[in-house]
Amino acid sequence: MPGSNLNEPRVLRDPVHGYIHITSPVIWRLLDTPEFQRLRRIRQLGGVFQVYHTAEHSRFSHSLGVYEIVRRMTEEVPDIGGSLSRQEKLVVLCAALLHDVGHGPYSHSFERLSHCSHEQMTMRLILENTDIHTVLAEADPSLPAQVAAVIQGTCPNPLLCDLISSQLDADRMDYLLRDAYETGTSYGTFDLERILRCLRVKNGRLCIKESGMHSVEDYIMARYHMYWQVYLHPVARAYEVMLQLFFDRYSEVRSQLKIDLLENVFRLSELTCFLELDDYRLVTGLQQASVSDDRILADLADRLLNRRLFDWIEEPDPSQEFQIRQRLEQAGLPTLFYLREDVSGSKVYLPYHEDRAQIRVLCADGEVRNLSHQSAIVSALDTMKPSVSRRLYFPKEAGLCLQNEAAGGKND
């Protein structure tokens, strides 16, 4: 039966949550599928490990963390547990575990270079002929479609979607705490226990008690600071920009090369090709490329492997860009593969913005109001304009590092 429990609960040690508790045979079987085990070989933070050397954690550990937070929500928050049927609890736990199973090498970095969204690939891995689909369907033939609907945000019960994908969801809660822990920073910390204690359900939607509002304010600011201090760090972006340039060159000369390990990047319509891609395969492909006959490809691969990352300047003016182009030409480095503009910032990186979603506050009078109506801090954040950073990346030998040197160290 899909709702039955294991004879003996399983626990997995976790540095963020202490233990991950598993009682469902379906969840336990999903862990052992090749598609989920592959997440052990996918870095959670893409190029961030080039800045924070301990940021080596995987999508596997994050997915388990999201599962654990949702498990606690359904078991420890009376309003949530009392609002869901036994089947709905299983569905949302499976969705929590599988929500990132479609990520490629280096996570979001791969999406930018392949134009293949992890959400679409996740749907395919749940709904098509995979071991994940088999495990779900054997428990209940309708389970794959129900799990996919939660992840897509189209399920009949919006509370399930609130737990997985909202401005106050288990996904954000785990990645902020986990990424802060693994990078050795404090930007992403917030009081998870207090938030869990203050979660409520009103009119079928997830809310926060008014008394827990200040903990949510801390959580929102934690997300904002993590984006600008960790996720969008210019050194991490340098690595990702160079990875894009490498594949730009590879796609141009691939017919002349013998680097079959990277060919799957261009065959993502085939699930088997996608599933063979992970961080290890990409690094091995870079090692192959570093000794290829193509001088540009070999150079970019060597720079990526040995952390000879590009330099950058913030908000370059036309004269600076002209000088960089001249120096690249003098060094024999074509600008098509050695010069790239990168623009970071949009509304998605704002700490809070209610035109996209909202956090509901259950007030003392029993009414539900938007967080920005109750919090002066969040009200101010809701009116913030998106911050945008424009950088020009280029090899260090092209010079012109004055702006960065004046600003201090580059790898902090």
C-alpha cells in the first residue's frame, strides 16, 4: 500500500537537520533509483566552489533536506497535517524528494549553457520510462502524475504546492541553511524552528502567524544576501562564463574532435544521454579537451581545470572595452571566445516582491493579510528596484585590472 510504513524507520545523518527520517517504503525505494543516485554527482552550487572551497555539496543532500523539512511540516505542524489526507502526504513527500532530479552538471550553470530547464527534465524523469516512474507507479498508478502536478504547481490542492514552491517553501529553507553551512558563511541563516512553530493553514493556503513575522523577515533578508554574496559572486560567475565560452568553441569545432564524453550535451532529447551527464563526466571531458589539437578549446579547458579564471571590470565604459579588445588582439586571443559581458540581477533576486507571489500572515483578528501590509520592513523591500550588475570578463593577460585592484581582493 502506498501509505504503509517501513517495518523499521530509517535515519540518515545530516549536518543541517541532524537526521533525515524515512518511514515510507516508496521514499526508501526512490533513494536507490539510478536517477536519484545521480544527484550525488551534481554540485548544488555550480561554480561557487571556485570561491568557497567547501561548497562541494550535492543536489542529493539538498533534495533529502527538502524532503525532511516537508516531512516535519506534515508531521509536526498540526494545521498542515490535519489538512492533508494520507495520500496527499505521500505525494508531497515524493515531490519534495524529486523536485530537483532533472538538474544537469553544475546545476543552474548547465541550464544556461544547454537551454534545458531542470523543471522540464524533472517532469520527464517522473512521467516517462524511468526507474523513478516505475517505483511511483508500482505504489499507485496515479502517483507519477500527482507528484508531477505538485512540482509543476498545478495540483488541485494548492497547499501541496505551497510547501514545495512558494516564497515560504521547504526548498528555499533548505538551500539557504545548507548553502550557508557548506560555504562557511552566515548570510543564509535564519530561525527554521520558529518558522515551523508559527506555520498555519487558513482557507486552504499556507500562512505564518503574526507572531512569527520577524523570523520570516530574517529569512527573506537571508535569501537576498546569499544571492549577492554567494550565488552571484563575480568569481563564481567568471567560472560559469568561461564554461559557456568553452562550449561555444566546442560546438564550433566538435566535428573535428574526438571528445565523445561531451557529445551528450547536444543530445538532451534522449533521456539516456541526459542521465549520463554529471559533474564527473564534464570534468573528464574538459581533461580530454585540454590536450586537443584546437588551441582555443585546449586553453579554455586548461583555464577551467586549473582555476586560471578570467578577470573582470564592473560597469565598463567604451574606452575600457576598446583597450581590452586591443590587448586581446595583441595577445592573439579572439574576442569571440575571450571576452564576454555578464549581466546579473532581476526581480527574481529581490528579497521580496508580491507581483510574483506572496507570504500570507494570519493576524490576531483571524484575517489573512499579505506580509507587506503587516511588516514595515517587507513593505519597503517590496518597492525596491532590481539591482543590476554589468561586468566584462576577459583573461588577466589582457590587463586593465585597475578597477578591481582598487576595490580590494577578488576572491573573497
